[in-house]
Amino acid sequence: MATTLPRATTEAPVRPAIIDCDIHNELDSERDLYPYLPARWLDHLKTYGTRGPSGASYPRFLNRRNDAHPPSGREPGSDPAFTARQLLDEWNVAYGILNPLTGAGSQLNPEFDAALATAVNDWQVAEWLDPEPRLRASIILPFEHADLAVAEIERRAGDRRFVQVQFSGRPREPMGRRKYWPIYAACEAHGLAVMSHAFGSGGGPITGCGWPSYYIEDHVGPAQSMQANLISLVVEGVFERFPGLRVVSAENGFGWVPSLLWRLDSAYALLRDETPHLARRPSEYVREHVWFCTQPIEEPERPRDFLRLVEQVGADRLIFASDYAHWDWDAPDTALPARLPDEVRRKIFYENARDLYRLPDRAG
Amino acid sequence: MATTLPRATTEAPVRPAIIDCDIHNELDSERDLYPYLPARWLDHLKTYGTRGPSGASYPRFLNRRNDAHPPSGREPGSDPAFTARQLLDEWNVAYGILNPLTGAGSQLNPEFDAALATAVNDWQVAEWLDPEPRLRASIILPFEHADLAVAEIERRAGDRRFVQVQFSGRPREPMGRRKYWPIYAACEAHGLAVMSHAFGSGGGPITGCGWPSYYIEDHVGPAQSMQANLISLVVEGVFERFPGLRVVSAENGFGWVPSLLWRLDSAYALLRDETPHLARRPSEYVREHVWFCTQPIEEPERPRDFLRLVEQVGADRLIFASDYAHWDWDAPDTALPARLPDEVRRKIFYENARDLYRLPDRAG
């Protein structure tokens, strides 16, 4: 594997190297996966289609940037060469982490879900990782079925271009529950992070009080689901049981992190008898084990409140993410609402992700 | 009604007068309600008991302060004279707002729910409001059934000692949905606030990803439900439709308010075509229409971060609440984690609630 940054042009890059932790590699259509599916499941896909829990899918959710249509005529985000030019070259992306959102992971037929995840991962290797050495990827998993998920992790773990596994933002149970522990054990053993990407649905409503009416409620709602997942991961003792585990929150924001940890610590002070398996305050586990992608950023009215928010969450726990090529993406030069000290900026845009994902340095 | 503060002792009070916006008046047992139930529903209660959605009830939830057992032998919080002595006298409470949590409002039989709510309100009048002029109360409602709820509002609206109606923290639908609008119309017409008190359950899990394992998750979780309710109230256009409506959030914290509004405003900037009934940014509605009770307070590690949080939420939108006599209550002298400027303190402990509930002044 290449360990130095290939230059797309002969000009020296004017921008400092960055790592983009949330790039969406898209299917032009599900036909892209046909070559990677065994006959039985290809037939299944053609006959029965995909079928997951409903209620969290909107056409708008997957809208793309208007300028992201490749000349090839394929859908935005589905042309590796165009993504390389428009995103990696233009912004001097040293590493980009791929997060395909394809429906694999939420199919109601478990074996089909596993076959689809395997196909997506094979497609990522053949069409994205092999041609483009700047890319890394999330392993797509049938995460509701730990045995099948662990088998897929074992299949990929030898390929270090896979840096993490992907959960949806709303699995069927809160992420700390023991049905998912074998997945965490496998990730810890192989040095893979566990990433929870906003959106998706386990079948229930996104709120604790039933189904909301508007897309904007599902657009803002993932922060609440991630709060529940984070609480669950902590109080179930996942980080005690898997001390090497690293968790990444993608597209859930982070403005809510400080107040959640204040509240959780004070609840823990009152209720620790219920969770004797916890040796430390909840905030300590989060500060040690959890990273947050920047996009979308909650923007305070006063820029210096943003600086304080970064301090509270931890400048070493934020990692830049563009969400390319979705319509609400963040360009690297305008993503942050305030001018940060250079060393903090370098951490968020490069060093934190390099260390988190143990990537060979390419900044020099 | 008295408009000056009755003194319980001949000593001048050493503490400044305060308003406590969340006092729990408890039943010693459901037998307390027998005198207030018509024969049919008394028989129903004795025969069938109470029956609501399950999944959010823990013995611990209703634990009381160890020192709150009245000499009468009744349960803590259920003896009006003792509450008056231990809370109102001791802390110079000029007004205390009662919030009984009795199961009325969540009974699955709608007519029984309405009868139980009426009984609880009659019990409040006879045993709490009539004997103690410092007390005010929330109207208990069969809030899932707007027609029955409006009838109860009409029954109480002439008694100005009822200052608001009570919703649970997790109704069956997010609070903005139109099934609840007739209730809001009645509250607006009668100058009553709408209070959402943490806890309760509409029957679904508290998280967007299913049922959590621990009580601490339900203890910390109400903040997420209130976030969903607040988003819903705003984006459904409730505050456009009912411009006089005032909403009170009780026992949900408020540290999450600023980042939620930042996120919601920026989502609105992108998605306003979906909610053309909104004329203003979401944060403007919240800042104008919503008040937050202090208890429980998220305590930042740096006291000056708490001062900034108060500014961000709005010093005129916070109202003191003790949560007496629950085990995790806040004493007025230690409730706030930082020393606030005197005028801010006076707002939070007295002036904001006086203005919100339009109470005759008793501070002087």
C-alpha cells in the first residue's frame, strides 16, 4: 500500500493535507452490486428487492450536491475517479474514509443482509480501494446479527484499508446492549473502530414519544438517538469490557456532548449502585473512547462559544468530515464557524483521525 | 385570595421570597381519591385498578427524601401541613406550584382517565389549595383525548389557582401534533401555560433505537424526549397558531437547549420549504414561548461555563424548581452550581415565574 500522498497534478498543493472521515461512495443503482452477489442472493434481490424497517427514508435524505454529477452520467458520489478529482485532489485529502449507505445492514432477511454486506465490501475493494490509494473504508455489517457480523469482520480484518465497522444511527436496540458485544470483541481484537452513522431505522419511531411529522425532525433527531446510544454504551459497561474499543459518531453533531456528560455524571453519582460494573464516571469513558465527526456543526451565535465547546468536548476528540457528496456537505474551508488556533485546527483536520485510525503519516 | 405572604412564624424571614415551580403533592394511597370519584369510576378503580402503558415505572422513580416523612405517618409529600412547614416556611416560598404525578393522564380507558383527572383536581382544590394560600397547581388532564381534556380545562379555568395544565414527558405522539391542538387553543384562551413534566410513557421505548436496560437511562433520557417535543412544537407551527401559548419544561434540564437551537436553526435554513407555516427561525419561537425549570441542573466543570449557559438559554427563561419531596430534589441554597449576579438570581428564583404565571407580587 502507498504510504506517501500521490499528487494528481504537478503543482504543489496550496492547501494543507487533511483527512476526511465521512465520504459517501454511492451506488449508481443496485445493479452495481450484481457482480458481487452469489447467484442465490442475486436472484433474491431481483425477485424480492430490498426490504428493511420503514419510516426513516426520504428522497431528500439522499439528495446530492448539484455540482457533483460526474461527466460519466453516473449518479453523484458513484464515480470513483470524479470523487477523487472533485474532493480528494481539490482539498488535498490525504485520506478519505468511505461510508456507503446502501441498505445493507438493515435487511429483514438476515442471510440476505449478510450477503448484501459482503457484496458491498467486495465492491468497495474492487472499485474504490484498489484504484485509489487515498481511500479507506468502513466495513458494512449485518450488525443486527452478531454471528454473521463477526464472520464479515473476520473476512475483512486482514485488509488494513478497512478502518472501522459501520452501524446505523438507530439499531433495533441501544448500542450498548449485549447482542452487539461479539461485534465489539471482534473490533477490539482487530483494532477496528465502531462507527455509528446518523439515520437509518430499527423500525421504531425516532422519538420517545412516537412518530414525528416532518423531515426536519428526522434531520435534527439523530443527535437524540446518538445520545441514547452513547448513554447505553457507557452504562452497559461496554468500555469496561472492551477497554481497547474506539467509537466514532458520524453526522450527529457534538454540541450536546458537554451537557449530556454533566447530566450523566451527576445521575451516576446518585445511582451508581445500579451499575456496579462501572469503575469510573461516565464522562471519563466517553472522553477516552469516543470521537465525533464535525459535520453537521451546531453553530453558536458567538464564535468564542464555539471555541469553548471544542475545549469541552476535547480538541483531540473531533475529526473533520465533509459528508461529500450530500447536499448539506461541509467544505473544509468553511466547515468551522470560528477561527481556531492552528494546532487545534491541525488536530481536527488531520492528526486526530490519523491517530484514531492508525494511518501512516502523509502530511509531510 | 390572599395577595400578601402569610407568615408562619413571628420572626422576619431571613431568606428572600422565592417561587418553587415543581412541588409534588402525593397521594398517601389511591384511597385518597375515593371521596372525589363518582360511584361508577370508584367501582371501576376498585375492580380493575389503574392500567397505563408500561415500561417507564421504577420503584426508585418515586423515592422520597428520607427526612420528608410527616409525623402523621402519611407518605412523604402527602401531608399538606407538613409540606407547608418543611418546604414553604423553611425556604420562604411565596408561591409553590403543585404537580401531582398520580397515573391520571395515562389511563388506557379514556373515560376513566378523565374521571381520575377530575378527581385529582378536586382533591387538589379541597386538600391543598383551599387550606394553603401559597399553593398553585397544575390541572391534571386526560391529555391523550383532546375533547375530554378541554372539558376539564373549562371546568377549572375559572379558578385562577390553576396556572397550567400538565402533560407527561412522553405522550403518545410528539407534543406538536394536531391531536393536541384543541388543548393548546383552550390554554391560550384561558391564559394557562402548558407544562411537560419528565417521565411517564406513551407505550413506546424512550430511545429512537429501542428499549434501554437501566434506570439511569430513563433518569437521563427525559432530556431527549423533551428535545423531540420542543422540535415538534416548533416545526408543527404550534406557536404560530397559538401566539399566546406558554410552554414549561419541568425536570428535563436545560444544558441541551443552546446546541439544539443552533442545530434547528441551521436545519431550518436548509429545509424551510417543508414548513412554510413558520415565519421565523425555530430559536425565536423557543426564546419567546418556552420556560425551563432548573431541577435537575447539568453542572459544568467550570462555574463560568454555567453563567454562559444561563445567558445562552436566557436568564428570563429559567424558573426555580425544587422537585420536593423526591430523593433527588434541589435545595434552593445549593441548587445553582455558580454564584450568579443578584438580578439574575432574583429572576430565576422569583420574577420569571411571577411573570410567567401572572402571580400577584408577594416579594415586597
